[in-house]
Amino acid sequence: MNEERYEFTRIIGKGRTGGVYQATDHELQRKVAVRRFFCARGDTTVKGWEDTFSGLSKNLCNLHHPSLLGVLDAGVDDGGAFMIYQLIEGVTLADRVDQGPLDELDVYQIAEQLLDALSTAHEGGFIHSALSTGSISLVERPSGGYRAIIMDLGLARLAPLIQGIDSAYAKMADPVIMPHEMFDDQMASAKSDLYMVGHLIYLSLIGGHPYAEQDLAELSQSHRKGSLPPITDYRDDLCPQFVDWIHKITEADIKKRFSSASEALIGLPKLTPKSSRKGLPTGNPKIIVPKLPNKVIHTASVQTLPVYIPTKKVNTKLVTALCATLVLLLVATFTLVTSNTQQVSEKDIPSKASITNDATQPEPNVEITSIQPVLLRAQTRYSQPLDHVVGAGKLSISNSRYDDWA
């Protein structure tokens, strides 16, 4: 890497594959993102990986799509392998889902963009095989909605190449949304990518994933049996055709899924702003607030997110009445104090001399007792199952952040 051309300014993040840094490209006067790879052994000793890395990097540089992070350059130097990307300022899908469910129309548009991008990637010879909420970046559009960008295409092939196929650092797939064929160590296919996209769409609409608290054995069985609850158990405001499409793309039986990203995109039903009702799921969800300590699932993939609590409306009439009552009480108190003050006789008022004499007297020893306030802490709402009025489905508002794009 030309250190005179690229000046590192800050670290963006670190993950299992290495570190990502923001840098300034002095030659083209622009900001870029630089990924530095590392391996479990601390060096890149896999034989013959350099030529393969160079070939894959060139292919990635030739892929151009608005929803694929652009690769600008790549190479190998004394510090190991590196790649230079566009610098994108956005939030991950994981962070956005942390705030609550997304609007149906926004999710629909994200689905369109991801499928179109995957169609380009698949035609270029790249299967992602490791999509997750951390690998999708969302950039807000001035006109509304989001531009979705896949941040780590090719990383699932490059990391094992450099770090070794048996390295734990090279295993990137998220078991919470991973299809059952990948649990059986089968090679990921275009249909595997579509399955993971379907689960990302599903969890974006409900603000979490029902499988998030399962261990690896349970996850394998759930994906194999197709135990994903109908999305209508959590939301009843979705377009029925969109619901059917989500069911098809998340089919456990690989033979029943869409055959390609292009077919899934064509099969995506038309959805207009009029047919999409803005807002959160209808009704008032019944939320169970447990009294247990925060529960973190200790698997390689799951990290809990806070429970989404809908904002309660404030009763403005009641607040106005209380404020008016408080004002009347203050006025009455002030009037009473003023009346009593006027009744004080002159003999009760100390003379100027007595004030002077008192001022010269030493201060009495007054012991001041510090009163510590009592701190009341609200009960924390942890990531535990909750019931919705819509249907009887259980949902743990948490999702996997198995790997960020770093």
C-alpha cells in the first residue's frame, strides 16, 4: 500500500477478519475505507493464496451496483492483504432494528435493493453466504426510506483463503438466519442467500427474530423443520401478497424457494405507499416485563437487543387540570404568607443595634446533616419473550449481530 497516498485517520471497527480504517486518499482527494486482514496465526501463511486473492479482488472491483459496497483497490504488502473501499456513512440494519420494527414500505424497498444487488453478485460469480444484520448498511434518503448497501460481499471467500479454512475466524455465517443446508456443511448457493434475505426482511418488520435465544442445536432443528412463526402472528397490517412472498422466500425446503434473485425480484408483489400503512404493528402489544437479570445468550452468534417499548400517549387534559390546580394552590399559599407577614408588630422587628451586635457574635456550632436522596430506579425491560395481541406468537426482541462488516 502506498503510505504516502493513503493517510489513516481513525479506526472504524475490528472484527474476526481484521480491522477497517478511515483514510484520506491524497491523490484523488477523497475519503476511503481500508480493510487490513489478519489470520488466527498472526500471519498470512496459507500457500498460494496471493494469486487467488488478487483474482477475486479484481472481480470484486468490476462489480458495480448502488447496493454493493464499491471495491476501489486491493493488494498484498509487508503488512498482509488489504482492500480499499468506498467510505459509506450509515447505520447497520442491526442498529436500526434495535430502535423497533421498520415500516412495511421501507422494508419492501430494502428487499428490492438487496435482491437486485444479489442478482448482480450471483451473475458475477459471488455467493455471499454470510448475510447478517451487521453486513447491511442503511443510508437515509432525503426523499424518505433507505438506500441499503451490502458491505461485505466476497469476505466469506477471502477470509478462509487468507486465514485458513479451519480457522474459527473464517466462519462467518449467522446461524440465527442460516439455512439448514449450511448446517449440514453443504456449500452455500444462491437459494441460501435468498433464504437469509427473507429472514432479514422478516426480522426487520417485527423488530427481532423468534430464534434469537436458541442454541446451535435448536437453531439447526428450527431451520430444518421450518418452524418460523407466520409473520401475521406479530403484525396484521401487512399486504397479504407480501406476506405470501415472505413465506416463500423463507421456505425450509430448498426446492420450494425461488430459484434465483431475479425470480424473487420478479415475484415481489407491487406495493405502493397507499397500500402500506405507516407505523408500528396495530393494537397495543402486551409486554411481559420479567424480574430476572439481563440474559445474554452465550453462543458465537447471538447478542440480545433491548425490548422495544411503544411510546404511550400523554393525557393532555389531565396534565392541564393538574397544572391549573397547582397554580391555584401556589397563589393561595402566597396570599396566606403575605397576610401573616403584615400582622407582625414593630416590637418583633429587631433594632439596627441588635443586628449589629448579632453580627459581631461568633457563629454557633451548627451541625449540618447531609440527607442523601433516595434513588428510585425503573425496572429494566430485558430481552425476554413478549405476547402480541395479534395472534399467539412469541417473539424475543433480539437479533443476531454475529459479525459486523469489520
